[in-house]
Amino acid sequence: IQIAKSKKLILLTQDKDFTNRLIYKPDGSYGIVVFRIRPPQTDKICKALGSLLQNITPKELYGKTIILEENSILIFKNWVPTWPNRKSISEGLSPDCRHQRY
């Protein structure tokens, strides 16, 4: 994560350990995107990433942890644990996407 921060890169990973926002705090990062797609097929991952980038700009990923599933996006703005509401991508984005699943 430190390398991604220093090079101003968004971290893309399938490692679920990065969803632990107490250990891997997204503050100051350019975003942490964790793919939770099973089985991890390239076409499904690319489609989910495309959906994320259609709904959210890279600038909006700054300081956030994103859990990307095949049909939903879970965004955490800060590292304080909370339980988000779940929404599908087809329901559209909420103005306050701090703790919602799309």
C-alpha cells in the first residue's frame, strides 16, 4: 500500500486482507479496490471494474476502500467500521456514497 501511495496509484487486489480498514487505512491513498468476484475470471473482473469507473471517477476513489463484486460496489470513505446498506449497480448512485453498496 505504501508503494501505491508514493506513486499515486489505485491499489487493485483480490487479497481480502485489504478490506481490513483498521490495518490498511485508505486515508491518504488513491484508493484500494478489492475484487470479491468468484470465480475470479478476467472478463468478470474487467466488467466489474468498468462498471466502477462508469459510476465513480478515479478522483472520487481517493482515500476510500472499495469492495467490488460482480453486481455491486461497496464503498467505505473512512476506516471506521460501519455496516452499509446494500444496493445493486442498476439502482444508481446515492449522492452520499460513504457507506452504501451499489
